[in-house]
Amino acid sequence: MKSQSNKRPQVLHDLGNGSHHYNFNIVEKTIDEEDGKTSKVFEYDQVLIWDTPTEKKVVKEVIRSKWDANQEFDLVNSYNAFNEGVSDDESDKDNYLDYLDEIRGIKAMVKHDFT
């Protein structure tokens, strides 16, 4: 979920009810106000983590925020169809490899945030 704040958000924010927000892709922006002044805002992505956040739970929720299980199965099945010669659509392979690159990036981002 896309979010915005006037203050830089914590990467892991305890909501006090057994859940946490994991905030990522935090970008500081300057916006023009109606009165001619400028102000800073932070735009970021956010996922909800129940219980104690672990790297594994956070990675799973970030992945689920981008792809649901059906989309993942479709990527894998299309890739396998291409590898087995059932499909000759090169994009089946390319889409899956792009997906794997994004997964690697997500895992690296979360690992960095947990260290």
C-alpha cells in the first residue's frame, strides 16, 4: 500500500496491537503548497506484519503486496511451458527472470533493513 507522511517513517513501526508496519521504498519529496511555500513529505510503500516481524515474514508480505499466489503460479507455469517447448513466447522466460530479479532485490532490501 502506498503511504505518505510529513515525518520520515520508521522502517519497522510497532502498532501496539500485535502488528507492525514495514515501511520501504521511502522517498523524500518537496511539494508546493497552495500558499506558495514548500514542504517535505515522505512517500513509501507499506505492508502489515502480524506478530513479531522476521525477515522471512516481511519478505513474504512484500512479495504478496506485489504478486498474489495465482500470479506467481502463472509466471512459473509460463516459464516451464517455455522451457519444455510448449510455448515459444520468449517473454514467458523474460517475465520469470525479471520476477526472480525483483525477489532477489526484495530479499536484499529486507536483509539490509534487519541488520
